Amino acid sequence: MTYSVAVSGASGYAGGEILRLLASHPDVEIRTVTAHSNAGQKLSEHQPHLRSLAHLTLQDTTPEILAGHDIVFLALPHGQSGQYTDALGDVPLVIDAGADHRLTSPSAWDSFYGGAFHEPWAYGVPELLVGGAKQREHLRGATRIAAPGCNASTVSLSLVPGVAAGVIDPSDIVTVLAVGPSGAGKSLKPHLLGSEILGSANPYAVGGTHRHIPEIRQALAAASGPSTGSGTVDPDGIRISFTPVIVPMARGILATSTAPIAPGATDAQIRDAWQAAYGDETFVQLLPEGSVPRTADVLGANTALIGLAIDRAANRVVVVTAVDNLVKGTAGAAIQSMNLALGLTETTALSINGVAP
Amino acid sequence: MTYSVAVSGASGYAGGEILRLLASHPDVEIRTVTAHSNAGQKLSEHQPHLRSLAHLTLQDTTPEILAGHDIVFLALPHGQSGQYTDALGDVPLVIDAGADHRLTSPSAWDSFYGGAFHEPWAYGVPELLVGGAKQREHLRGATRIAAPGCNASTVSLSLVPGVAAGVIDPSDIVTVLAVGPSGAGKSLKPHLLGSEILGSANPYAVGGTHRHIPEIRQALAAASGPSTGSGTVDPDGIRISFTPVIVPMARGILATSTAPIAPGATDAQIRDAWQAAYGDETFVQLLPEGSVPRTADVLGANTALIGLAIDRAANRVVVVTAVDNLVKGTAGAAIQSMNLALGLTETTALSINGVAP
Amino acid sequence: MTYSVAVSGASGYAGGEILRLLASHPDVEIRTVTAHSNAGQKLSEHQPHLRSLAHLTLQDTTPEILAGHDIVFLALPHGQSGQYTDALGDVPLVIDAGADHRLTSPSAWDSFYGGAFHEPWAYGVPELLVGGAKQREHLRGATRIAAPGCNASTVSLSLVPGVAAGVIDPSDIVTVLAVGPSGAGKSLKPHLLGSEILGSANPYAVGGTHRHIPEIRQALAAASGPSTGSGTVDPDGIRISFTPVIVPMARGILATSTAPIAPGATDAQIRDAWQAAYGDETFVQLLPEGSVPRTADVLGANTALIGLAIDRAANRVVVVTAVDNLVKGTAGAAIQSMNLALGLTETTALSINGVAP
Amino acid sequence: MTYSVAVSGASGYAGGEILRLLASHPDVEIRTVTAHSNAGQKLSEHQPHLRSLAHLTLQDTTPEILAGHDIVFLALPHGQSGQYTDALGDVPLVIDAGADHRLTSPSAWDSFYGGAFHEPWAYGVPELLVGGAKQREHLRGATRIAAPGCNASTVSLSLVPGVAAGVIDPSDIVTVLAVGPSGAGKSLKPHLLGSEILGSANPYAVGGTHRHIPEIRQALAAASGPSTGSGTVDPDGIRISFTPVIVPMARGILATSTAPIAPGATDAQIRDAWQAAYGDETFVQLLPEGSVPRTADVLGANTALIGLAIDRAANRVVVVTAVDNLVKGTAGAAIQSMNLALGLTETTALSINGVAP
């Protein structure tokens, strides 16, 4: 069958990328695209690269217009998705690219976002280890899915195998991310102007204020479980120093994440933890020893490439992960989760190869 | 008086930047420029931006040609400066932009560089705390000076105040640097091609292999002393996880350096450590609380801008420092040190303002 | 059936892009990849973004290794393809991404390339008007195909409709192109280093020396014919001022091409010329009046987007065309031509939508 | 003496660059900085690279606050400067970086800008040939100066020597410019966002609508005169096809300007025209035959570098000129003109050397 789809926030970067991927998906029909302030305009004015969808016109984002489709994607600023929950009650599958349904902890939501707390939905990172199994299992047949935060899923995928296997210590994680400005959306803010970003590395949210921190802590806490033999991890024992730096590339996340080596962990045990977690995965790949990834290698692809180094002098495992923030970090994760929810082949419409150079 | 100057390695990036700064220095005459493989060619073929020096022709790099000047700058690959030491014995002031005379430890040299060890020269970072005083005092009247490694001096300037004051724990430092490719020099290597670097974040030397690590450890060990009341720091107790990432900007270093907060250190004590160290400095500035620097703000300038955040949830101090790798990181440090050595005004020919946007 | 394929020059940019597109082609099997100096190494060392082909190992580029496949792609420096012509006589389909088989004029070859002249093959730009028909017709069932020069095909597609319709005067064409450095290949030359290209616009081959000039003149001369009613164009009457400028983007060509308005041509006639030529095309699209394309809109896509403006004050038609030099300019043109030669659906394995932002 | 200075529009790019240059000028004191919407904020919040001016606070832009200085710089959007003319009647020197006082033709103003026409002021491009002399002579002792449009002055400097000498035909000029986005100012517009500009070449104002066109025509018409022997040029006989393309560099203009070779002009005559015009200039330099400039070579400098090629096959002179739009294109031109107006050394506070790589 062909599923009818509506995409809200279709004039933005996340919405645009969802549309780009859906445009090559054989099982969906993009019936409706919406955008609040740009309603009535041609999609092509805002997404001129989506030539195959140039015939579409943006409608207003309202529950009435979104309802009546088989699948609805919400690509709205956080705090706005929640209001559609009830109104879209009859829609078989709703996927939210915003933050409203990611966190399980009301207090974490309150500390980092504020405003009304919404119930958590199935978290859209299929390859994450959760209690010894894969998150994929929670996505099969799901009807409500929360796509991940791009930085959060990148760091979580980087470290969860080591935490689950007990070979790294999650109490003193340090992660620094080189990120492209598209992760901040199409917001008209002075610090996102091209003149400010070209030729410069610009940090922001320094010192523990970034909203993706609780999302990472939640994923790491959920990593382990009975089957790993390492017991559950105390969320309060997970500490993360998190610093994002905007660099002059439109897309991409290069996350350098380090954690202390757990006492007694051997090099083989450490490497095996990641190999075991991702050895069978298509979209999350551990590179050979000595190799590190570049963001160009995953541009446009749904692939996370992981380089792993063990620095005994510093007593730290260093995990360098490259992701396209708009694909594996957002829209690709959403489509991959959609495929799982619908029982389709998981890799449909998703590329494993990047566009480089 | 006017000092006669020779600059070797004049066709490279470090040599070119030394020339750019010297070109506006009122007390020097650039008499000789040398470059091994490009000897005989016009300087302007290799440094077309140095319009005021377009009349110069590159000579061969030999001791005979370099001798007979008041000041000689060596901007050569590591391992090549050492051979000029004896031959330039009569030159009043020699400044080496290479690594050969930076390290005091033969074993550290052997581990990270290899080849013949050379005696250490006065280290060219005037603002560094050394034993409770400033490195500046060791540069006044110096005759042999080792300009710093760009990444090393950036990280050292970032952390030395906290180590000297005993408010951070140097045993578990993590630093990740976004760096421009000019730091790697004008080497014809595939990974330095524009097509590889544009639009991508590319890590290298991951896992503790970068040659600037021992230089940082040396600076941090020397930081403290009797006058600080914190006693000396055991070099073996200094551990650094160090990861550089090449990002698409020609110049610049944005170093994010974190270290655990020392037990009992208050926020005021922490901030005071940096304020006390740099409050009177022209070229190293602590930004107001809540501000972080961008590399664009120091482009072309001899300025290091430092943003400081205290992340109690992660139990880490986060120091974000922006530097122009070719100026404050290399050539500016060399000229500033030259000024000190000659008894000139320290800031001569050095800009505090960056070229932005 | 599944066609077996060999790709030479597989460690370079053109070869890599051919592989990226073939990797998603349902009708081919990539059996052999070759590269002269890198033979014996894993493909993934040179093309780390091609994750689905990471199992392949580069072999030497020899006629023996290339022979025995259904399709051979030659992605070699000009002057090197010619020698394989005879040796690959039994290969059903050979596609050359180099220049050796593009020009029909031995004297043009001699003036701009030199060395042995090779017979012209079917020119791989399906949408070009040739004598009132489309070049596509010459590619159906072809066994030897010359993929175009990226700049040449971009400019030819820009202007051919106007020349064929007689609404512009080809005797005084001026074209200036903003191009990414990947068009120059993975050559280790100082002017292609990232440090030289970042933050700078760098012209080259100024003053009429670029090798793509005769290729454009050839296409424009062939544009018209009996069916257009405009008669044939005298090749000697075609004059082109051609200036490429390397700008800091890995891929892309933005060609601004202007030509005098032919006496008496109305705005409607002018616009109709392009509309008639491309109105039914998938991969070459004329944008609505007032719209201009950006290279980001075609990144990774086989699409040429054309913006057309009529400047009566300057008496010139201005055609701005955006192309991904590695796709529509090279590898995509090759695959599209391959599809035509084999009788497959012309658009197979080729994207119309760009990857943006 | 020390001149007191007020700079309006101090939070923008033009204002910021005026301040950067003035900060190293020995004869001025920056007393007042103003910015309408940001009044009351620290200058450092908007110009964090101007460390030596970090103590300044932005005041409101009003005639009262600007009056009472020796020199006032207006860096305001066009249409806003005019209202200050009367109010600043007692200020000895006013320099407008906006467009209000550039054009001498009310009808040209009306066609391209609209709104009230203001009297033309002395045009701030000292090296321009005007009636056989240099514009410099009109700036000595001037009290009201209009700094040029960045694109306009770049193209005018490129072509005026050839027009004045009668070796090129101004009736069919074609110019295409690669420009950095800072030329568009700090405007919050979607097409100026970093995500839109990174990795892309984006044309705008295609087809003859750019506001700098009449400014170029005016300069070319004024180029010749009795002393050149070529007679005056009819303004209506000057036709320019003008296309700017935003490319991913924060600053810089690379203008490729072509014009037909005048009948009978020899190569020597052509080259001599530019050599004679600029051979004695410091800031406008003709490169040796075969050399072309790059924008990186003039970054931060007040230098215009010109490469000249004669393409006999295309019958066109090609002039490629590199300029830093914020320096020679705007703020440097303003300071150079100020120096002339005040009788100071013309080169004070202006660099001839660029910051590269």
C-alpha cells in the first residue's frame, strides 16, 4: 500500500530533509506540506533543491489540515508539538522531530526546557542499546515516535556500547562537538549569519546548559541491563561536560567524546564492546583501528561512523563520531523509525554512502 | 637602531606570517629571505599578499646566508633547526619557530619526535605563569628563543592559571581543538587539499599521539611554584586527552579545555585565578562571565581570548580559548618575544584587534 | 540482466563519484576498481564515504584487468584514455570521463591539449540540442561515449537553446564560472591546498586558455540545423571569453553566461527558446522568471538549474546555471548516458533533488 | 592635533571596519559610537573583535549626539544619511559610507534607489582617473565625502584606465563578481544565513538591477577628458552587464570585468594604459603579465590587485581585480579619503599587505 503523508514545518531545515528522503521512498505519497508563516507560498520558494516536489504549495499548520493522513511528521519548535497530540489522535503514525516527547523525566524537562511536560514517545534511534537489547524493538509497530536530538543521538551512539559493557566510567564524560549551523534551524539570528560563521569556530551553550544533555544522560542510563551483566546505571552517576562549537560547514556533527577507562578493562574488551554493539548494523559502523571519520564521509547519508582510540596515558577512551545532523541526526532517524513502525525494510530510502568530496 | 633580519622558510606559512608582522615593525629591516627548494624565485610568487616585500628574492637556506644578521628567524620543519645552532653562533638573536628547542625533557623529545635532542631555549609565551612569575621575565634580553607550538601554547594559556592556583586538577585534562589547516603548513598531502577540507570536520592524531602534548605537560608542570603557595606539580601527575579537529577555516584555533574542579574550590576562587593571571595583560584576555570567544575575533591579531565556565553538574571547569594559530600561536609570539629580547615595547607591530567578520 | 562494471581512476574524484552513483544502480555489479599508483590498497582508504563498497581493493589500471567486463569507465587524466581504445575493443560499452574523445577537430585538440588526436565518441550530454534534435538520440545504443567536461557542458547547456533559436549572437559570449576545487581533481598542487582556497576567490586560466573553450564552441556550432530554421552556425563566428574562479565550496559550478540579444528578438521569443528546449526534460530545468539557481540546490543531483534574465539596458541575455560538477558535470552525465546506451530508464540511479542546505 | 571622531552605524559591518582602522590611527580619538536599535549596549557585544575599543558604549544615532565632533562617519542604510546633512552643518568633515551622496544624476538615483535625491559629495576613490587627473585632487581639503559602493569602485578601478586611454570599448562591458556576504551587511534575511551560504554560490540582482550599476557608469563617463586626448565618453554609450554572486567567504570581491578591445589597440597600448594609471599608486597595483590576484591576498588590506589579460580570440580585455569589500571597498576608502581631506599622509592606518592564508 501507499501511505499518505503530511509534513509540518516544511519550510524549515528538518522538514526539508524529511521531504528530501520521503521523495525517494516508494511506499509513501507526500500529500500535504504545511508551514505556519509561509502558508500559501510554493514549497519551491523555501526548498528550491526539492525539484521533484516543486508542484506543492504550503498550507497552514493546523490539526485539521494534518489530520486524515496515514503518517504525520511534526517538525516544529519545541513546545509546539504537544498541542497536536490530542488533535491527531486518529492518525495511525505520528513522528515528532521536536523535543516535546523525548524526555522521560519531568524534572529534566523542567530544568532544560520548561513549560508543559508531555509523555515520552518511542525514541527514534534504532541502534541504541537499551537494557541489553536494541531500541529497534521498541520501534516496530510504534504509533508515536520521537526523533532524537541530533547532538544527543550522536553522543549516545558514541558511548552507549562502552557504558553497557561496563568498560568506561560514565561519571566523567567530556564531549566536544564541531557542528554545522543547520542544526540551529533557519532562525534569523545575528550569530547564524553567513558573515559570522564563515572562517570562524563559534562555541555556544558552554558550561552545561545545552538542552541535549538530559537526553544523553537518559540514553546512557538506559543502556545497560540484566543481559549485559553490568547492572543498571544510576542516572545521577552520569556526568557530562558538553560543549558544541559551530564550524563553517552547512551540515555535520563531529563529536569527540571521552570517558575514563573502567578499572581493569583491556583494550580488547573495550574494542569488543563497540564491535559487538554495531558489528551487524548497516548505518552505525565502527571503523578499523587507527581510522577516524570525517563529516564529509556521511554527508547526505544515514550513517554514523565511529572511530575508537584508547589513550592509556590519559586513561581515557576517545570516541570520534561523524553524523549528518539532518539525516542520521534527525530526518533519517525519523524515516528509519517510520520504516520500522510500518514493518517496511528498515533501510528504504536511506543512503549508506556519503556525498564526498 | 635598525636591526637587520633574515627569515628562513620564507615561502611557508609560518615564515610568511613572520614577514607580514615584521613588515610593519619600525625597528627592523628585512634583508634576507630564504627557502630551500624555492631559492631563486620571487617572494611574491609564494606570498602574493606581502605587497610591500614584493621586491625580495628567495635565497637558499644555508648557515652562510643566514649569518651576519642581527636577528635570524628559523621557520623550518622540526629536526632541521638544530643543525643551524652552531653555525649561527655569532648571531645576536635567533628565534626558532620549529620544535627543536622547545622541550626540556630528552625522553619526551624521544617519545614524540625522535632524532637528536637539542638544548631548550627560552620559551616564547610571555604571559605564561612559571613558578609564580611570568615567562616574560625569561625573555627579556634572551638571545635564543623557541616560539611555541600553536596548539600547545593555546592550551597552556588556557589552563596554567588554574593549575598554578590549585583550583583545577591537572590529572584528568580533556582538550578538543577546532583548528584551521594552515597549522599543518604548506605540505602537499591529500588530506590537506581544499576539496577534502571544505564542508567537513576532520580529526587527526586521535588517542594521544599529537606532538604538542609533552609541550603542554611541560608548561603546566612549570606553572606553579613557591609564590603561588600550591607547591610544584608532579609532571607525571599531568594527564591530557588531546584531540585536534581540522575545520574549514584557513586560520584559527578554538580550544575547549576542561579539567576537574579541585575539591573545595569556589566559583570566585576559580574565576580569580584567571583574572589574576591575565587582568593586566594586553594580548591574553579573560572575557566577562557568560561570554565565549570566536576565532574570527582574533584573526590576524596577537590576542588570545578566553571564556571561562564552571560546570558544577559535570564538576569541570571549561576554558574556551580562541587564537590565531599563525599569530599568537606562532609568528606573533615570535615577534612579541623578539621585542622583549631587544628591550623594545612589547606590543610593537602586533595588533590586539581581529579582522572580522 | 546485471552488467559487470570496471571503474579505473577509482581513487580520484571523478572515479569516486561514478562509483557512488553506480552503488545504487540496480542493473550493475561493480566488479573491478583500479588505480595506478594506489593499487593494492583498500578502496575505503581513498573513498571513505563509499561505505557500501568498503570491501573492494584497488587493482592496477591495465588493459588486461579492465577487459572482460560489460562496461568500462575510464576516469584518467587526458592523454591516457586513448591508449586503452584498442585494448578494450571487445568491451561492449566504454565510457571515458577524460577529454581524449570529446573534440571533433584535430586542430582544436592540438591547440588546447596537444599529443595524439583520438577519434571523437558520442558526446555524453543527452539534453543538448544538436542540429534541431537532442544529443540523446546519438547515445541510445552507443558503445563508446565521451563524458563531457564539467564547465563545458554547463556553459553549452546554458547557451545552446538561444543559439539554436537564433535569439542570441554567439560571436561575443562572455562566461564567468564560480567553481569548486574538486573539478581540478585530487592533484597535489599548492594552489589546491585548503589553506589557499578557504576564504578566497581564486581565478585561473584567465584570458582564453582554458581547455573547455573548444568543447563549448563545438557544442554551440552543432546546436542549430535545418529543423530550427536558423541555418548552421559558423564555428569561426563563435567567440567566448571564459574565466573560471575557484571558490570555497567542494563541489559545484555556477556559470554566468551572457550573449548579445539577436536583433529583433523579443522577450517572449528568447524565453521560449529555453522553454522549448528544456520544458520536457527531467534533469535540465528552466526556473520561473525572476528565479536564479544556487549550487547548493543541485549538490549530489544530476540536475542543471537555469535562471534566465534579459537585460535590455546591457543588450544581453544573462543565463545563470547551477550544476554539480561531479554529477551532471561528469559522473551523472556518464551514468545517464550509460542508461541510454543500454536501453535502461534514463533516470535510473540519478537524483533530481539536491542535498541542501 | 588629534581629531575627535563619531561613528554612526557602529554595530554594523561597515561601521565596525571604520572603527578597526581608526583604532590604529595616530591622529584621531574615537569619542562616540552610535547605533539606533542597539543604543545602550556595549560595543563589544556587537564587535567582539575590537578589543581596544571594548570600553565604549553605543549611543543613539541622533544629530545632537553626532554634532560637536571634528569628523563624523555615517554608516547607515541608504536614504538615512541625507537627513543628517543639515543637522551636521557645523561638523568640519562628514564622510558617508552610504549611497545617498554618490550619484550626480537625479534620474539615475530615481531609477535605482528612489526617494529624495541628495547633492553629490566628493567621491572617495582617490586613484580613479577623472578627466585625465586623479580623483585624489578632489579629496584634498574636502569637507563632505561619499565613500564608494564596494562593487562599484572595484569595477570602476578595473576599467577606468582602459576607457580613459580609449583602448577598450565601454559600450559592451560584462562584469561578474564573486562577493562575500558581508557586503550585504548584518541584515537578518534568510538568504544570508550561514547554512544557505556555506558550500554554495548564490547569484542575486541578475539582469541589470543592482544599484551599483549607475555608480560605475558615472565613473567610466568621468574617466576621460582633454588631457587623455580621447575626448569625453557619452554616458549613454556605456553599457554594463553586471552579475554578483555570493560565495562562501566572509569578505572579498573578485571582479572579472571584460570589455571589447578598441579597434587597432595593440597589446602594449592596452597594458600601458593600466600601468600608466597605477604605476605610481600604493594601494592599486597592476600585477605582472600572467599573474592574477586572489581575494585572500588583500584580506584586511586597503589594496586593489589587478590582473590583466588580453584575449584576442574573444576580442576582449579581461580585468580581474581583488579587493576587500570592507576595506578598499568601503572603510579603507573612507579613511584614505579622510587622510587626504585632512592633509595627513594618505596611507596612515592602512595596510598594503593582506592577511593570508
